[in-house]
Amino acid sequence: NAGVTQTPKFQVLKTGQSMTLQCAQDMNHEYMSWYRQDPGMGLRLIHYSVGAGITDQGEVPNGYNVSRSTTEDFPLRLLSAAPSQTSVYFCASTLLSGAPYGYTFGSGTRLTVV
Amino acid sequence: AQSVSQHNHHVILSEAASLELGCNYSYGGTVNLFWYVQYPGQHLQLLLKYFSGDPLVKGIKGFEAEFIKSKFSFNLRKPSVQWSDTAEYFCAGEGYQKVTFGTGTKLQVIP
């Protein structure tokens, strides 16, 4: 089925470890983004990309890196995990930012840093 | 800076009651507005969206929202809620290349 696929669904990391959260979409969407969801804080934008080779920072970018080498994939890297990065992470995409399509969300990755 | 505010954090209703969830936005220019729903343990799903035109927008599952520019509001409504509407609801605004979400409203519908 077409959509946004996130892996893994669950992950436990030790402080200081690194990992990559994967996000892939098969809808030929130009715009992709990463959010973190924390209780009482809604969703906060970490990084986004308006097309292959173009990325930019969102509201809470510190501690995270992204790259966009293809239209389909938008991985999120944690270089040195910290307990403050314990959260649920969602990837979202849309055909074009600002166009009347709405955003499609992945099923999320629940990350715990101990 | 763009922002979206949801003032109701937790709403409890009985089945068949009417629903209205508040959303206010603050944007410098043109804004696109959305309501998303998140059922327990699931990802966000689009309920409805406003980009331009008729300020009364109808979405899925009987939800609607009204864009009132003078009040900077985009409230979500449903005339009669069901137990299956128990979920968390997020208002969001899209400015230049970025979407900002409100903090969410948890709706609990009691049978």
C-alpha cells in the first residue's frame, strides 16, 4: 500500500549511542519532514526537506541530522543519544509544501534513551 | 513567529453531545489550516483542511470546521459525537514550508 513507512517501530538506546530512524515514501512526494511528539507539547518539527538534496532545520533540530539523497528516503540520525530525546518520532510527507493536499504520516517510532 | 493554540486540553462528553474544539492561529501571511486526529496508539490522520474559498470546511466522519479570519480561529465541530471519536485532536497551521501543531485536545466520549 502507498504511504509513509517508518522503521523501527520501537527502539531502546543507551546514552551516547547513535542510530538512524528510517522514513520512506512511495508517493513521489517532494516534501518530507520529521516531528517528535511529547506529552502536552503536541508535535514539534525537527527537520524538513522540500526536495532531494535540500534540507532545513525546524523548531527543535539540535542533536539530530538529516539528509535527502533521494526523493523517497529521509533518514533521521541521532549522533549521540540523550535521555531528552526519548519521544515518539513521526515522519510526514506531502506532494508540495503549501499545496492543498494535506500531509501523510508514518506510524511512528517510539524511542527510549536510558 | 507562527503559532497555533488549542485551549481545551481535555474534553469529556457523553455520546450524542455536540462537540466544539477551539483553535487559534497566529501567522504573518497566508496560512493553510488543518485538523488531524490521533486514535490511541496510532499515527495522525487528516480530518479536514482549509486552503481558500468557503470558510466552512467539511471533513471525514461528520466533522467540520469554520475559518473565521477576523477571530484568527479554526474551530472543529461535530453535532453528535460517538464513543469511537475518543482520540486526540490536533490543529495545525502551514506557513512557508513549515507546519506548526497545537498541543492537542484529548477527547473522551462516554457511552
